Amino acid sequence: KGSGYRGFFDIDYTIGINGWEKKIPALQTSHGYQFNPWLYTGLGMALDWVTNSSRHDSSMANFFVDIRSDLIRRKVCPFVDLKVGYTLLGADGLYVNPNIGCRITLTHRNGVNISAGYVSRCHSVANIGTNGYHYYSSKRSDAIMVTVGIDI
């Protein structure tokens, strides 16, 4: 892929590894600029639906900067990707998501992307103390993510 606009549309499935997030399906999109065949930067958003046994179902919105490198120019191409941003709605704090994966070229401009990665969120959690007062504490949630999507 040469330079110009590039967009990604993904479906994610995340499995929590520290007890807070049990499973999270998500829709994710990123749009930006492909500077050369090896460097893409863009802005994106992911909407997550959290389900677990200790909390009610909820949703989170993650807003991020996306930096991606397609490592070689072939029909099947490995890539690395890093998303860094902020989580809102069901949580409030830092969002980090590094991934490695493979892009399968469909046409000159389009491809299918499959990746696996790690997700970490640092966020504040509302608590109620024994005296009935509300207070906030910081919590980190970590997970493994599998992603399938297309790029245009």
C-alpha cells in the first residue's frame, strides 16, 4: 500500500487475565494516513461490552492514537500495531493495546487483518467505604485480545 488515506474496521474479542474483565466483544475503527508502505498513523475508537460475574454488564469507549507498521510487502504480510489512548464511560483512564498480526491482501488497497495482542487499562473505580462515603481508587485491568478486520 502506498501513501494516502487508510481505514481499519475490526471485531475484537478480549479475555481478561486479572479477574476484572471476563470477556469483552468490541467493535473498533481507526482512520489515518499511510506515509509509506511501512508506516501508518491514525486516530481510532473502540466500543467494548463488558460481561463478568462480579459486575453488571457495561460498556466502555476507548479513544486512541494508532501506529502501525506492515513489515514486508507481500500478499501475506506480518505487522505490528500500537494503540495508546484513554478509556471513558464504564472506566476512566489510560488505554494501551500492542498487537502483532498478519495482513492478507485482497486487492491493491484492501486486506483482511488477523492479530493477537495485550490490552491494559488503568482506570479509577468508584467505591463505597464502611462509613457510606464514596471514594475512588485506581485499578489496572489486563487482557488478551484477538482481532479480525478489514482495511481500506
